[in-house]
Amino acid sequence: MTAEDRRHRMGRPQKMSERVANVIADEILGGGIVAGQRLPTEKEMVAEYGVARTTVREALRLLESRDLVTIKAGIGGGPVACRPKFESLGNTMKLFLQLEGANISDVIDIRLTLEPIVARQATSSITTERLDAMQAALDSMHENLDDYENFQDRNAFFQTSIYKAAGNPAFRIIMETLWLLVRDAEPNEHPMATRKATVVAQQVILDAMRAGDPDAAAEAMSDFVHDTARYYRKRLSKIISQPVHWQL
């Protein structure tokens, strides 16, 4: 793409820094610039886009605020492309939840409705390879229940595997963000009994999915998330009932 082509893509009238930021963002999100790749220097971008250095710097600040660019300081530093993470979306969602006076209990209510739907949808399209990977995660959790970091990591893999298998990117984005909001509200490690119950419940879900039974998978997921909700409301009631608090 030539410099002229880039300038042509700068769309409707808006601040020049926003126009430059949008062009760079399109390349990062479209794969033309990959995560970890160093962007051109400020001097090179000034020449490429035909704008002032201050405009380039403002564009980079905008991209950094959206987690699309990180600025490395020092010799050999400069702007480097990166990909936004679900934690970033979760933090933005917290802002709106706080504005509406919502709490984590409200988020749990949404998961109670959506999780069984996602499990049903995933059952129809999940691959044997993904099922095997999920079983390996459950086996690892079961064999290392005293390793809480492993439990959290493998539990996250199990949950997000279902979201991915559902085949709907919007579902995945919403569900993974909601799941992170609830998980991040946890102040302490789950007791051993809860970890064991989690593995048992998730095994029932996985068995139903492997059997290709969407109704059974949805029912098993519904049982799991309702049991989880009861646990949160009994053990963490003070925390999940507090209004969501957004912060940088």
C-alpha cells in the first residue's frame, strides 16, 4: 500500500491524529502489522502520512490507550504493535457497570442465562481435538488440586474452549469478558472441596459434549453455573453485592 493509498483511506473529516491512528489500527487488526512488530519511527511516519510530528505522537497515544500499541523507552525503543486483551474490555465494561450501579451478582445472573446456551451451541461444532485438550485440562486439575495456579489456568482453558467452540466470535467475546469479571472478584483461593466439585461438574459437561448431546450439555452447564452462583452468594455475598468499581 502506497502512502497515497493510506491517505486516501483516511475517511471522513476528523482530527488528523485520529485519522492516522485509524489507518495504523486497521493494519494491526487486519494482520498487516503483527503483534510484537516494531512500527516505523516517528520520522518515517511523518513522511509516510504527510503530517507533523506532534500529530504522529498524538496518534500513537490514542493507539496506546486502546492497547494497540505499546511505547518502549530508551535506545532501540519506540512504538510496538500489540493486540488488545479481554481484560481491557472487562475494564471498560466495569466503567459502564459502575455508571449503572451494577454489581458482580448482576453479572452472574447474565452468565446463568447465557452459559447453557453457549454449551448447547458448542456441542454441535466442537472437534475431537478440542474435547481431548479439555479432558487433559480436567485430568491436570484433578491430579494437582493443591496447585491453585494450575487449577486456575486449566479451569480458564476449559471455559474458554467452550466459548471458542461455539463458533460465534461475539459470544466468545461476551462470555469470556463476563467470566473474567466474576473470576477477578475472587479475593482468595477456592477451598479444596470447591475445586473437586468444579472438576466433577465440568466432567459431566464434557461427557455430554463428547456424546454429542446438546440438551444434556446445556443442562449440565446450567447445573454447574447455578451451583457456582450459590457458592458465590453464600461465601462471597459481601463482595459480589458491592457496586462494581472501575479503575485504571
